[in-house]
Amino acid sequence: MVKRLAIVVGGGPAPGINGVISAATVEAVNRGIEVIGILDGFKWLFRGDTGKTISLTHKNAWKVHSQGGSILRISRDFPDNPDESFRLMVKALKKLNIHYLVTIGGDGTSFVAREIEKRTKGEISIVHVPKTIDNDLPLPGGATTFGFETARHWGTEIVRNIIEDARTTGRWYFVTTMGRHTGHLALGIGKAAGATITIIPEEFRMKKLKFSMIADILESTIIKRLSLGYSYGVAILAEGVAGKVDINELSRYDSLENDERGALHLSEIQLGKILQRFVHKDLASQKVKMKIVHKTIGYELRAADPIPFDAEYTRNLGYSAVKYLMTGKSGALISFYEGKLKPIPLRSIIDPATKRTRIRYVNTKAEPFEVGRQYMIRLEKEDLSPPFIAKIAKAGKYTPDEFRTKYGYLVK
């Protein structure tokens, strides 16, 4: 009997999904295994629907290797009644005669993969390929998640153009990037593009961050730039910064919505717009004229054609996913360490406290952040002392004492 492998993609888009699908399909078919692609993530399986699938072969899979998007489409669908929906899904997978399952996704998809393995009791062998442009999964050796490098590449190209527009027009841009919990993408884009300042959630240790503090960081940077003779700049803001703000304060400035999993939909919060209002109001009260434009980038990056790095990376991942399953093993996340395949048991990446996949944060004590910080224009402790304080305060139309009183807490 010919065995059958299914591929399913969950979560949001990331450059390189088709590369994994292509490589996994080709390798499985070469080994005599039939391959099907499950459409729209787990959406239809949760309903017990077995009709939303396509056959994957060399003919339709090989050519999509370097294409963006997902030929299987994606879905973040999660059921209101998990037990019943998982029962229907397991029944559907068995009806489809699935022996092997390759899941491609992030935290939510890996959770579903673990549940399927547990509920099928080994009847279906499962391997998970991690993807997210947020780069926040705990891969060994600091390896990136696929899609991150492409998202950073195109994000950098966009921001470089914005920097030139800022220079040409003499204005500031507040650019918000994706990054639900972490600042990897924002910091990567900011460093590569040479943005004036990048603000990420890992900088803030307090439980309830106030918008006024973020605004003060931006204002002090703008004023410091003015004192240096520059009336323009670009600030990169990771969307996860909004997740640090007290939700009661956040709700006063923007309408809040939850995503399919019930979490705060940070990508829909107009972080740059809110901060634009804050900063513009404060600067105007000082008679400092400054044009500020807010822009959000993120959706433009997720379905882009993968750059060569991710095109190669995803071929390695797709091939290795099938190779792992052929060893008779199951329940692992595919990664590489020092150039070699390193399967990681899915259960080992769970945070015991949250019962979710552990998050890899930007280490603000390590050199990659330190380098980024050194090349930003931000208020420093020495700026509050002579001879710098007088010039900076004057640019903001403050006295030195007024400037210290308003912004001095930022460098303590």
C-alpha cells in the first residue's frame, strides 16, 4: 500500500512557504510516497471536511520553489469547541489515509501538531517546520526562522526609500513594523537601513508602559537631531511596543480588536498614528514646527518572493522534514545547528508557565542590540550636562532646567 503524506500551512504568510512545500513534495514523491496539500490551514479539517485538498506532484510543486505566498493558502482558524473540532480533524485525517503530516507555521500551528500527535497515538507521524517573520522562535545557535531574512531585506529597501524622502522633504516618519512580542524585525530593518532610531518592546521592563514615555523618547531624539542641524529622520517602531502599554490607556487612543486566537490584534493598532499625535502636540506647544508622517509596513513583506537565503533555507527544511519522518520518528521541529539537521522535540520548546512555545527575545545586553543602539540618535546621559544641554534645550525651545525636568528620566 502506498503511504500518504499531507502538508498543511497555518498562521500568517512568510516568504519561503512554497519552498518548503516544493522540497517536501519532491523528496516524498522520490521516495514513493503520495503527497496531498491541505487547503486553508486547519480550517476545513476542524469541520471534518476532507474535500479541500489538492494532489501535489513534481509537476505542480517543483516550479513554485521560489515563489512568494502559499499555493495551499493559509488560515488562523481556531475552533470555539476545541475538543469536538480536534476529534473531527483526527477523523478527517484518518479518512484521508494520512500516514505522515508536515505542518508549516508558528506557535499556534505547532500546538495543533502536538495535539494531533497526542490524539492519534502515533498513527500519524508529524514533523513541524517553523516559520515567522518575527524570528521569535527558540531555534538553536541563534538560527533565524525562515522568511525573516526576506522580510528584513524588503523592509530595509522600503525604509531606505523613506529615509531619502524624509531627507528630501525635511520631515519625520514613524514607521511601524511587525513583531508581536519582539523587536527582531524592527531592529534588523533599522540597523540595515540606517534609521535614526529604533524602539523595541524588549527595552521596557515596567509592567505598564505609558505612551507618554515612548513619545518623550521620540521627541528628545527629534530635538537632539534639530540641535545637530537636521530637521528630518525616521523612527522604526516594533508593533509589540503597543503590547507593553496598559490596555486601559491603549483603549483611549485606538479601538482594540482581538485576532482569531483571542490575542490583542497589534497589527491593527495605529501605533505610529497615536505617537504622531502625542509628539506633534508636544512639539507644537513649544512652537517647534515639525511635519510627521506615520506608516505601517508588514503585509507588504509577508508574501514576497524569498531572497536566495530563504530559497535555499526552505529547500533544506522541506527535504529534511521528509528525511526525518522516514527515520520512523515523530513530534519534532526541524532546525539546523552548525550546518546539520537538528530535530527538536516539540514538547521541549514549551514554556511550563504559559504552556505555549517559548519566545526568543532580543537580548538587549548582547552586541547585536548594543551595535544598533550605538548608531541611533537618542538622548544620552551626557546630553544633560554642559556643553551639550544648552544647545539641545535651545533647539526644543526649552531652558536647560526645563529640558532636564521633562526628559531627564529617560536616561536614568
